[in-house]
Amino acid sequence: MADQFKVAVLSGDGIGPEVMAEARRVLEVIAAKFSIGFDFKDELVGGAAIDATGAALPKQTVQTCREADAILFGSVGGPKWESLPAEQQPERAALLPLRKAFSLFANLRPAVCLPELTHASPVRESSVAGGFDVLCVRELTGGLYFGEPKSLQKENGEWVAVDTMIYRESEIERIARVAFQAAMQRQKRVTSIDKANVLQNGILWRQVVERVSKEYPEVKLNHLYVDNAAMQLIRNPKGFDVVLAENLFGDILSDELAMIAGSLGLLPSASLGASRDDGRYFGLYEPSGGSAPDIAGQGVANPIAQILSAAMMLRHSAGREDAATAIEEAVRRVIRGGLRTRDIHTGDTRLVNTEEMGSAVVAELRA
């Protein structure tokens, strides 16, 4: 690895800067403990960038990302910018172009419900007793979000919206391999999500996934229609290991999984490009939740998702499994010790703010 691991830090809007500050503190401890040299460069993105430069994704930000080894992303958007035309709003004008510019086709979203936090899940206790660990692998650069033609125009006096869902065999094949490779390191089970009963895309998706599965004979594959999958995840989340889905279905189901796990404030994500020769990836790492403008500036946001996103960055882009595992174990010890931010707090645990939660993780790493 290079002497300096270069990180483009895009804190963004809402609670983004607050939780990013805690992730940075954790990484500073990791730098000293594991002899990793970080070169952080902060850039504007989202609404903050619109206010300062007029663009949600300034050229300077993109250039910094190109020069970096990874992107550590906070969150973007909020009511302040909702009156802008749709194509100029932070979510659409910043995050989607970043994914496209760096060909970040594979989104990994681990949904982990720790045994100590099953009370935070909105589903019945019997469905999550003992906790669960599901990995959602979502295709990120194809499907309805990027397909052309795309339009919103008047025809015969009424508005007509057109979005095109398109997938190429090669796109399905590469994301399927990511899912099967992940499953080989887990419980060796993949559930592929489609709508093959009504969509041509679903028919192709299922055919390609079936073919790729033959390269991984140890992995058990099953298929679910997306509507059934949404129900089964609520009924029995512990019955899943790796969930493989196209862009739209993965977007919806990964948020459902996050809620079943107890809180969006707990769950990280990684958006990865193609593997390099050394097995590492260029990636964008961000919390699964959004900018939460309703609690921004109050110091009550849960920083764990941002901290765990930094751990995923160390694993996938820096190739430092040791440092990534150290962060994850420190977070588990803090939770086991009874500290809780507002989103997961109960009467028999200790309520802490954003900074206090970050400090607790730092203290565990230093112990």
C-alpha cells in the first residue's frame, strides 16, 4: 500500500458533518494503532455545494475524488433544496453522477441486528430473537435509474413520464459474481430477487444468475419475486444470508432491511467499482440513512453507521482487514456496554449524544 491512503471526505448536509467528525476521530486512532497514513481532503457536495458554488457536485470535488483511493461520504439533501428542479436536487445531482463517473456498480449494504438491539426492530421479537446478519448486494449503475430514454413531457394535453429499465447480460453477470463471492465468505446462500413473472429484465436476470451460480457449486441459490421477498424479510429475516437485487429492487429492500435491523443510524454501505490487480477496490462509503435534517445540529445523531462505513473503507479499499475488524469489534463492545443514542435508546440503557458515542468507540480502540 502507498505511504499515504488518500481519502476524499464529502461530509455533505444535515447530520453529515456531525457523524463524519466522529468517523474521522476513529480513523485518527486507527492511524496511530495500525501505522496507516491517511491523507484526508475535504470537499463540498450536495446542498452545501449548491449554496457555495451553484452545483451539487463541483468539478473540484470530482477531481479530488479521482485523485483519492476512496471516498468517505456523509449525506446530502434537505428541505432547503427541495424547490429546485428535480435534476438539480442534491440527491440526484450529486450521488448518482458520482456512482456513474467511477463505475461504482456494486452496492454492499450489511444489515446487522445485534442481539442487544433486537428491541429496536419494529418486527415481532420472535422474528429477530438473537439478532441477524444479512448482506444486500445491489446493482448500482443500471436499471430504471440510468436507462434511456427518460423523459417527462406533455402528449395530447397530458403529462407523460417515461423511464426505461434496461440490463445487459454483462451487468447482471458481474454483480452476480460479487454476491456469490461474498456468500462464499458467509453462509453460502444467495437469494436472487427479480420479477420474472412480468418483466423481460427479470427473465434475463434469472437466467444469468443461474448460469453464474454454476461457478459456485458450494453456494445454494434460490429466487424470489420482489413482492414476496419484501414479505419474507419481515416474516423471517434470519432466513436470509446474501440478497442479490437489481438497482430499484435493491434500493427498496435494503432500506426495508435497515429498518428491520432497528435503525438506519447503525448500518454502513459500500459502493464499489471493479477489483484492482491487488484485490482492492475504489469505493464510496456512506451510511445507509439520509441527512436527517429534522435532527441536524442537535448532537443526537447516531454516528455508528458513518464509523462502520469507515471500517468498510479500510477493508475493501485499503486492504486492512485487521483495522476494519478492530472498529467493528469496538462498536460491538460499546453497544454491549449499554450506550445508546436516541434512535436506539431504552429505559435500561445509557443515553448518549453523537460525540459521546464517538468517544466511547475511540476509548475501546485505545484500550
